[in-house]
Amino acid sequence: MLRRIAYVLAALAVGIAAIAAWKHEDITRLMAVNSLFAEDRIVSNFSHMDTLFHSVPMPMDAKPTPLPEGAQMDLPEGWEDWLQRRAITGIVVLKRGQRVHESYHLGTGQEDERISWSMAKSYLSGLFGILVAEGHVDNIDRQVTDYVPSLKGSAYDGATIRNVLQMSSGVSFDEDYLDFWSDINKMGRVLALGGSMDAFAANLDEREREPGVEWQYVSIDTHVLGMVARAATGRSLPDLLAEKILRPLGTYGTPYYLSDGYGVAFALGGLNLTTRDYARMGEMFRNDGAFLGRQIVPAAWVRESTQPSARTAPGKLQYGYQWWIPADGHDGEFMARGVYGQYVYVVRQSGTVVAINAADRNFREAGAFDDALNMMRLIAGK
């Protein structure tokens, strides 16, 4: 009997070892998700996301034309304390197209390709404007199911492209990063284990309200935009973004998207670029879609997408097409924004662009956003 038990245990151990070997990469990625934001790892992780998850590179065909250097700006009072408090890793400031400040912190450098998190949403907004202008998407008031039939019967059935651009799909989606069972964390595990983001979106079947009634921040809305873009063109999101935006802008290094196990880009937060590159995108939007004399995103789309149009509740921030607009700001003040302190902040009136990458584990604490916005406004001279 003891010998039989020993054989069973040995066979079980061999089986577990075989499964562990077979799923080694998936297990490694899942462990990476669980320790991604650990205090001793977060800075390095945010510069090396392609070592932790599936990814799709976007090779560039030429070196970018550098933006000119300007007179270095006077740093606001409390600058060093603010850098430390918000765990800033890199910051680039442009004034009317000239680089007036650039610095890197916490062991990072100019060549680090930092995770965008939700700033990727604003890139997709720009790409969508191009696809509309080129006729791939003929009307943003068309339903998403017209382009992506696999979403029929899901919570997205009946939502229009405009609804998802404005985060007004009505889909029920829990964005609590601190809740292990929240939808956003379930999605993260799908990504880590090589599952399908398309299937995850298509399997959502609950709504909070009807589409277009009210704004609610739902990150998976942006993935649905990506599904529409792919269906409308027959091309992958990395191919589209590289051709339509990143190469025309001129991009440093080899940018990449995180992806699911099927090579589908993590559209809502998986873009990885240098801080200089994020600043170049902001400069393009400051100039109504033009960069170094070349019109990249249609000017009318830039203006429309960076104006408040979603039905947000009264508060500090309003929303356009995947862009944030301060409710107390002036016309021409808007931002891309990502968790853990990522920003591309634009003020047209003063000709300012501020690109920030960070590893701010306290980004959700009371006053953290105000702290970041106040410093960016000081930089802009508002």
C-alpha cells in the first residue's frame, strides 16, 4: 500500500512538473501581474513591460528629427519635493515646440520606453480621426456591431462608436484596481495568461444604463474601438498606429504594444514609448494635428475630440473622445492621463506641452491629481 501511494505521489509530482513546464510563461506572466506594482519593482517594470507580457513591436524606418532646444525654464518652487512625492521618472516640457526642460529620475533614462497606461487611449482617438477622414469609418454614429458582429448579444449591442469614444457605452465594468475580482483585474489576468481580449469584451453582458445616457469610465470601451478599427481596415492596431501616427511623428527606439495571447494589441493601456515621444504626440495635438509642418491627424477631429462632449457628472474633469478636459480650465487645456501618474498635458494658449512618466503608487490618494495638475499649470504659466 505504501508503495502504491508512493507511485501515485510520484506520478502526481511528475504531472504537476509537466504542467508547470508547459505553462511556465503563463505562470511567470501571472506572477508578474501580482508583483507589477510592488514598491521595489514598479520603476523597473514600467520600463521593461515586454519582458513580462506578450508584446508586438512597431519598427520605425528612420530616426526622428529632434525638436529644437529652447532657453531652459525656471523650475517652480517645490519642484524637487514634488518630483519625489509623485515618483516622477521622466518629464519633458515643450514651449511652442522647443524643449525647455528634460530630466529623468529614479534610475531611468532618455531611452527608457515607459508604459503609457491609459494615455494610449488618446493615441487611439487620433488614429480614429484619421480612419474617419480616410473613409474606413463612415460615421461615428454607426453601431459598433455594424463593424464587429461578434459583439451582437453582448453589453455593447446597441452602442455607437461615438458612445465608446466618449466612455458612454453604459456597459457595467468595475475599474477598482484594489479589488482582486474587479473587471479590470480579471482583464489583467486574461492578458497575463494569454487569453483573448476580444472574447473578454464580447462576453461582457451587463449594463449599468442605456448607451449614451451618461459618462462612466470603462476602459474596455477603448478595446472595442480597437476592434472597430481592425475590422474597418482589415489591419492590426500596431500596423495602423505605426503607419498613420508614430512614423509620421518620428519616434525613438522601437515602440511596442503589449498584446494578448493572439497578438491583439492591448489598446486601452499597452503602448510603450519614450517620454520624448509622448511629448511629440502632445505637440501634434497642440498644433491641431500637425507636426513639423505635416498634417497627421485632421485638425477638425483634434478640436472635436479635445472638447468636452460626454455627459459627465459635475466635477473637476470632463471628457471628450478619449481625452480629459479640466472643468475649470480655459479653452485649449486638455490631457491624456494614465494610472500611476502618466500625463500628456497641453495648453494651447501658452504653447505648452508637459509629458510625464511616473511610478506613483499613491496616485489614488486624496489630492494626488490636484498635486499633479497644479504643478503642470505652474509649468504652463496658468
